[in-house]
Amino acid sequence: MQAPIAVTIPDAVKATGMSRTSIYEAMKRGDLTARKAGRRTLISFADLEAYLASLPTYQAGA
């Protein structure tokens, strides 16, 4: 089965493990791009992956 092109906010929460609030905050800052399709807010799966890749890596003891 093919990976989705875009996901809704609830699906982005499930896929990333991030909170709904943190996803909306990233969108508000402009770090994560979303598009509207009628009443639905969609996030490109590629944009979601790029956003996650841009987050800092975990540094033990830092």
C-alpha cells in the first residue's frame, strides 16, 4: 500500500507522537506548512517528514 500524500491533524498526531498543540504551534510559527481542503486541514506527508528531520537531535546530559 502506498504512503499517504497528506494527513489530517489527528493523523499527524498519531504518525509523529507529537501533541495536537505542538503541531498547531509549529504551523503558527511557519515551521510546518498546512493546506485547507474545505474544512479539513491537511499537512503534506513530505512536509511533516521534513519538519521532524529539522528538529534538534537528542543530546544526553545536555
